[in-house]
Amino acid sequence: MGKRITFITTLLLLICFTELHADTQDNDKAFALVEGKKVGFINKKGNTAVNEKFDDCRLFYEGLAGVYYEGKWGFIDDNGNLAIKPQFEYVNDFKNGMASVEFEGKWGFIDKRGKFVIEPKFDYARYFEDGVARVKVDKKWGFIDSAGNYIVIPKFTTADDFSDGVSRVKVGKKYGFIDTSGKYIVEPKYSAAGEFSEGLARVKVKKKSWGFIDKKGKLAISARFASAYDFEEGLARVRSGGRFGFIDKKGEFVIKPQFGEVHDFTEDLAMARNGGHWGFIDRKGRFVIEPAYNWVWSFNEGLAAVAINGKWGFIDKTGNYAIPLKFDAINDFSNGLAAVEENGKWGFIDKKGEYVVKPKFRRVSSFKGCFSN
């Protein structure tokens, strides 16, 4: 596979991470990627915002979007004008005023004028978070500051972007954690670990036992779960006795293990499966929408996508159909619109189920604010 990530790959990543909902609801300055013969952007009225003339595009971040044009990557502004001419082998999104780019086989960082602020000298580079960026040299990962100086020389087998002020790193086959100064807060000693979320990180202590540590490396929740997931909104999914439930930060069950599968809570409801069907539970573990669907997605903007026998629609929080089951595929609502597929073509509907943009595209993304962070 080449280095150029295709539009379809970008779309799949968007769908896989629909739990990361846009926080720019009802933003009039919101665009969606669309693909006909080429790739461009439309606005919420369905009008062309950026002509479909690019071979590939990324979403807008901090007012700029990466575009692949005539064999190189550059950036456009929200009017579709080239802000940084195509000259790079690949680009990542702008974050905190800089974007990592690949130029002549090496990665560096540019500003919004397209000028290198950190010269390309890395095998790969991510983005700056908390003043620190992750870079790769000779198959090892390290971290630099905004001047391009090493905070931690590349020495890790793998390393994550900073989350909650901490990065998970791997040395050999063991995981540990460092802070933004590069100091270990937890020495590499775990065979598996998650990232820090809400002050805690899941770690595998024994072969089949997961628990949670705090930022001092202390085991805050004893390792007694067959599997565990990150804390979200004060709760974490865990599996015990072959069933899933939720614990609080004291490690106590708020919802006892009783489900075949669950996902995190969004908008105070969580999708849960018992038997072969999905429904939604409240924070007491009660089904408020009975499991009757072959598949569901989490609630977003007050509606949840559901499917029965291959047809998709939307329900509200009472379990009533807001939009009937009639679509072949569907995406979450974002900025008041949802992408839907009929007869192999994609378009967009509003919350009444009426088409704002009729199906005519091969692929689309969700609407996202042009100045998303």
C-alpha cells in the first residue's frame, strides 16, 4: 500500500470513530467531503463549497484542509483557494498552528504559510500536543519540543500521542508511561496497557487480569477483570464472569456484569447487547429501549441509528422511530445532517428524514466545522 491514504480510508476511519462526535453542532461553517469522479466539499445546503477537482482530501482543521493534487499534497482554505501549494509527499492536519509533512522522504513541521518551522529530518512525525510532538527515527520513537529539540531521544518501540498529559510507551515487550518532560511516571513493566483517561489507565497485571493505575503508578483498582476499557464520563466497561458491566473510579460495580456486549455512555444512554440483539440501557443498567435491533450506533444529537434486516433508520430516546428503516447504510448526525446511502449513492438528510442533498455521491464524510480543533 502506498503512502497516500485514499479518501475511502479516510471515510472508514471516520465511521470507525463515530464516538468522537463533532462538538460543532449547528455550525453553519461546516463542510462534508464528497467524492464523485474527484473529491471536494459541499456546505450544509448542498451547494459546492470546494469544487471536486482533487484526487484526495483531508478534513478541515484550524481553517485548512490537506489536498492531494497532481501528485503532491498541499492545503486549501475554506474558500477552496490553495493556501499552501502542493509540494509534499503527505501531510497531517494542522494542530496548534503547525502540521507535520513529508518532504523528499523526511518529515518536518510547517506553519500556515507553508514555511518549515522544524526542518524535515524525521522518518515520521505526528502533531504537537501540550508543546510536545512524537517523532520516529530509525524505527524508534521519541519526542521533541516546539523548537525541534529532543525532549526524549528516540528509544521506544512504540509511543502514543499525549493523552491526559501522559504518553504510553513501549520498551521491548513492556509498557510504561512518561510525562511531557520525558520522565517515567511508570516504568515499563506491563504486558499490555491502555492510555490514561480521566486520571486512570487500564493495565494487564497477570495473564488474564486487568486493573487500573493512577498517575503515580499505584494500583487504584485491583486487577480482577478479564478485560477492561478506558474510563468515560466516570465509568469504565469491564468484563467479569463472561459478561460486561460498568465500574466507577472506586472499582465498585455501578452496573453489574450482565450484558453480552456494551459500549460507552453517550447522552446518558449506552448501546448494549443481550442475545443477538441490541438496545439501550440507562446508568442504572436498565433497558430503556429494548434489544430489538440487529445493530445500533450510539446516540448523537438526540438520535441513534438502528438496523433491522439490513435497513437503517433513526430512533429517538423513547425508542420511537424518528426516521423509518429504509436506507442501505447510514452515518451519525453531525451538525444537524446525516449521510445516508440508497441504491449505491450517498446523500444527506435532516432530522425529519428529508433529503437536503439527494443521493449522488460515491462516498461522503460527515459534516464537520471548517474550523474544527
